[in-house]
Amino acid sequence: MTPAERHTQLIKAEAARLGFLQCGIAEAKELTEDARRLEQWLNKGHQGKMAYMERYFDMRIDPRRLVPGAKSVITLLLNYYPSEQQSPEAPRIAKYAWGTDYHYVIREKLNALLAYIQQEIGAVEGRGFVDSAPVLERAWARESGIGWIGKNANLLNRQSGSFFFLATLVCDLELAYDHPFRTDHCGTCTRCMDHCPTQAIIAPGAVDSNKCISYLTIELKDEVIPAALQDKMAGWTFGCDVCQDVCPWNRFSKPNTEPYFEPIPEVLHLSLREWQALSEQEFKRIFKNSPIIRPKWKGMKRNLDAQ
């Protein structure tokens, strides 16, 4: 066994111990084809008002610009699929936001993994990223053999569906690389495209953020949601799970075992009227460690008023 193979075994075993669903590894390089697709998507204005998507383009397509001397991109999945359901009277909230903000949870695990690598292997430089840096997480998951990018633009995995978070650890350690995932297992299925309430999936693998309910309820900072889309929100007040809920591959989803993702009771049980009766102070107290705090109370009030 080569040092790279031995180190890879150590890393994947520790990732599993930390609770990650899967771990794949790819060679750090420029993602030329993904760069072309990203540029076309941006040129069409499909990023909406997410100006940050236009910044640091070179870093997005080449992790070696993020971590000098980078040799490997480690991609990790963390399951968030819940065992419970929301009350039928509750405003609909995307499942990923039911518990503690995943940024806190995953960042701690990434730091622990990097510390383990440095302890067991030696002087390794690396940086962990959780949806907060210019990294093409889904592309790297594909390159590391974890799955394929489906028609809904989510990463799909044959064993686990898509209800998981993606995280990356870029490091200057040479490892044994997994084979890229080159097969599209969506086939002729178009359920996600057919069921999207706002028809935001404009082509296989391409989402127009300007129409996407997740964008409208979280990223859009306007005073009101566009009138043409308000009657298509389908009860969603923070994010949207429709394209995942209808995906046949998610029949393989299993409830997560992460204590931090235990649902906040108010997410499951508060009715629309109870939500609207919340004060800003109560909102901040209940959701202080939740992703739901992101649009702030003003944004959530706007979303609730659109129902």
C-alpha cells in the first residue's frame, strides 16, 4: 500500500467516525467544463441578485487558487433527512433548516478532520469550506465519485438521494483519487421539472434563481416577492423541497442521526397565525442558531404575508 492509499484510508475512516455519510476525493485541478457552464449561467442572469456568485470566478473553478499548493479536494456528505414531519397547518420550511444551522455543525467536524490529518499524517495545510466560499461543491462531489448532478441541479446519490449537505476540505496532501461519476441516472424522469411550483428548472441541471422559491424566500432582499410569483409559493416560507420530495432517488433517504439536526419544535408545530403573532424578539430567541434567521424577521414577515 502506498502512502497516498494509506492516508486515504485513514481520512475516510475518520470521516465516517465523525458522522459523515460519505467521503470522496478528487485531484485538485481547474474545472474547465464547469467554468464554461457557470459563465453561461451568469451571463443569462440566472443568479438573480446574488452578486456574490459573480465574484472570485477564478477561485470557483480552481481550488489551487484558494489553497496554494493544493493537491486534493475531499468532499463530504452529511445527512439531514428528518424522521418527523411538519404539521399540515405550519408554514412550509425546507428540511435542511429544521435544526441547528449546518454551518456551525459541519465547520466543527471539518476542523476536527483537519486536526486529525495533521496529527496522524504530519504538516498538512488545508481549508474547509461549507457553502460560504467560492467552491463548486456539486462538481467536486461528482469528480470524487459520489454522485451526479440531477435535472434539479442537486447532487444525487444512488444510496442516499439528495437530502444531505455538501462540504469540502482542500489540502496540499496527495491522496488516492476516486473515479469521477460520469453516469446520469435520472434517465427520462422529469418529475422535478414537472412539479416545480414556479417552473424554475428551465432545462435539465439549470435553475433560474429569479423564479426559484428558495431564492425568493431567502436570498432576495426586496420588500415584496414579485406579484407574478406570489400565488405560486405553495405555502413555502423558507426554502423549498418540492424538487427533492418528488425525486424517486429520495425513496432511499434515511433519517439522520445528528443530534444538532433535531427539529426546533416551533418549526414543526407553529401555525401561520402563530408565526404572524411572533414578535421580532421572540423570533430572534427561538431561531438564533437556525438558518431561518438569515432573512431576518423582516424577510420572514414578507414571506409569511405572501401566503
